[in-house]
Amino acid sequence: DVKVTQSSRYLVKRTGEKVFLECVQDMDHENMFWYRQDPGLGLRLIYFSYDVKMKEKGDIPEGYSVSREKKERFSLILESASTNQTSMYLCASSWGDRAYEQYFGPGTRLTVT
Amino acid sequence: GNSVTQMEGPVTLSEEAFLTINCTYTATGYPSLFWYVQYPGEGLQLLLKATKADDKGSNKGFEATYRKETTSFHLEKGSVQVSDSAVYFCALSNTGFQKLVFGTGTRLLVSP
């Protein structure tokens, strides 16, 4: 079974802190994605990566950056956390030719106070 | 642009009832359509898909038919179980890289 793991299920940070969310997949997938999930808004794509060291902006990249130094790991970085970044963050991965068939981690619920 | 509209939830049903969750889309060209499901405390997982008009996707008793004339992809199940309680997301993919565009999700609650 494909396994996508996220470093924390729950995280509480203060405004202005630098926050790292880590995601690891064990299926040698080329593509990796970061979404945020908010009530009434569904899932919105923040960033994605289709190869090591490659990254592309999604629909809402402002206030976020990403890092992919190894194929299995994709990190989301909040340079200076703000309260409007309180959300559920979901990581996903997929094979190169089937980007639509994404495998999701359980999510990290981040609260910024 | 591309977008997906789902019915508001929650949808509350008794066990063995018939389920319909409506989904309509706006897209240029010929998108592929998907239903994902999120069980409590878990990540999303692909439930079924349809890649061209009139295709029917099916899995675990759920079905959805790609209707180009009505731009719809409604999810149906003949007899729901308590274990089907989850949030259901309709999604489309319409770019070269096949990024997904998700609807807002519909929560289904099934009582015994």
C-alpha cells in the first residue's frame, strides 16, 4: 500500500514563527502536492513538484514556500506564520503520468495564535 | 476557468437508503472527472473516475456517469451503510499536468 506520512497531526504555533510541515511518501512517486483544506472552500493547491528540486506555484502560494531535496520528501514552509494560515494542510503524491490519482496523507491541523 | 460545484451538506440518511450527491462542473475542452472520499481522521482517497463523456465510473457500490450535455457527474449508491459516512469531493482534471480542481466537499452522515 502507498503510504504518505505527515510529520504532525496537530501543531500550534505563534504569529511570526517559521513553520515547517514535512511530508514523506514511500512509493517513489514523481509528483508531490501541498493543499490546504478549509470549510466551505474545499481543497486549494498551494504548491506542487514534479521532480526533485522542481516546484510550481499552485492557486494560493502567497505566504508559503516549498523544498524538495529528495524524491520522497516535500516540505511546506511558512516563513512568518499568520493567523489566516490556520488550516488543515494535506500532502499528496502521485506517479508522473497519472497526476490525477493522488494519494493523500492524513493531514496536519495547524493553529496559529 | 475550471470549477466544480457540489451540493451543500450534510446529507443525512438512514442505512439502506438511496444516495445521490450532485456535482456539476465548468471546464473548457474535455476534462476527466473524479470522486474522492475522506473518511474521518484520514486523507482523501480516489473512489472512482471517468475520463470521457458517457463513461460510468464505479467502485464499492458507488457509481457516477459523465454527462457532457448537463456538465454533471452525480454520485449515487443504491443502499448506503453506516461505514459510508465521510466527506465526498468531486474533482476535475483539465490540464496537461492533470492538476486536480476540487469541489467544496459534501458530508454524508448515515445512521443505523
